[in-house]
Amino acid sequence: MSGRSLGSGAEVDGRKGSTMRILLIDDDQKLTRVLVKGLKEERVVVDVAYTGESGHEMASAYPYEVIVLDWLLPDRDGLGVCRDLRARRISTPILVLTARDSLDDRVTGLNAGADDYLTKPFAFSELLARIHALMRRARLTRDTVLKVADLTLDPISHCVTRAGAGVNLTPREYAVLSVLMRHAGTVVSRIRLIEGVWETEADSLFNVLEVHIGHLRRKIDVAGAVPLIHTLRGHGYLVGEHPVSPASGPSGRVRSGTLASTT
């Protein structure tokens, strides 16, 4: 994967342990440095991809809040990336950046699946305002109760229940569980999970993540309950109703039926 994780961020929406992360796909390194610096000051984490192919790969692998996508990329057309993501049912809001400012160009971009369109040159304040607007709009449609078997998580109230009983979680435990439940039935790697919750280097947090997973198991997979939090050694973690094997296809979904370690 050709991309970089830059910046640091937390509590952009005021919720402790909830990190806002966007993907910037643009080959203009001078511009990306300026944007990353400005967004970092706004406490937004930015992953950068300099090609359409690496951007497509990153957008397919991680649930970003917003994707900022340049129309003209060195290896492929940015709108082609947009169309491909929509064809894969990836609904992340996409803001297209381009020097093309005609009405026909704007219509073409929106018809390709973009949610917003900003012409170059632009003011950073306008870009930031548009990103925040896309985040707010996405949350209105996304923040529905998540459910796996008898485990529920309400993104609005932050309430978690198992078999109808409330589960008391710390902010970090809640954030870890939220990422796993948004990818229920899909293996989430340790690196991706750490990037979705913390803002520091992943290598220093593997042990910390394992501690939080252990705490979640003790609180959620209580005695007599069907285990829902699974560990796939060498692959990552998964929330699901059935044991799984690590074999997976391009979608990242795993086949059920083979016992995996849950310790």
C-alpha cells in the first residue's frame, strides 16, 4: 500500500476516544503538506495517497469519515476511482478537488458519485467547512444502532447492551468495540484497529490493544453467553456470532465454520 498516515487527532466531534480520520488522494506533495498541517491543527488525522490505485486500496480497507480526491492523478482518473468505490458500495463522502470549474465538469463529478466539488485554488477555511459539513451529513444517516446477535451499540447515546443488560465501557473500550462492530463479520487487523482508535504509532500500542480486547471479552463474553469477540492469530480481531477461519476473499469477509482462537 502506497500511502502515509500523517497528523494526530482526537475528540474532533467532542467524544473522547473518537478519532476523526480522512483520506487525502492527491499527487501534489506541496499541497498535501499544507493541507495535512492545517488539518492536524484542527485535530483531524489525515492519511495521504499519492496515486489513484493506492488511494482506492486505502479507501476500500478503512472506514474514513471523508475522502478528499483530486480529479487529475498520475496513474488514473480521480473520477474513475470515485466510480469504482461507489460500485463497491463504499458510501464514504467524497469531496473532489479540481481546477476544472465549468458547470459541465461539476455535473460530471457529481454524477460520478462525488458528494461535493471544490475548485482550485481554494481557501483552506472553505475546504475545512465542506469536510465538516460532509461529516455531519454522513452521521445523520450512519448513526443507527449497531447489532450483532444480542450485542447492541448505540452511536448516539454510546449505550452498549448484551442480552438487554447494560455494559459499562471506558471510552477506549467503547471506541475499539465501535470499530469492530462497524465491520461485524470482517477481520480487522491490529494496525487498522489501532489507527481507528489512537493517534500514535501502532507499534507501541499492540500490547495496549490486547489489554482492551481482554477487558471487552470479560465484560461482553460473560459466562454462559455465546462468544462474539474472536482473535484470528496473525490476522486481527472480529466481532461475529460464529467461529471463523482466517481464509478470506477480496472483500475481507471470512468463511465461518472453523474454530478460531478466542483467547
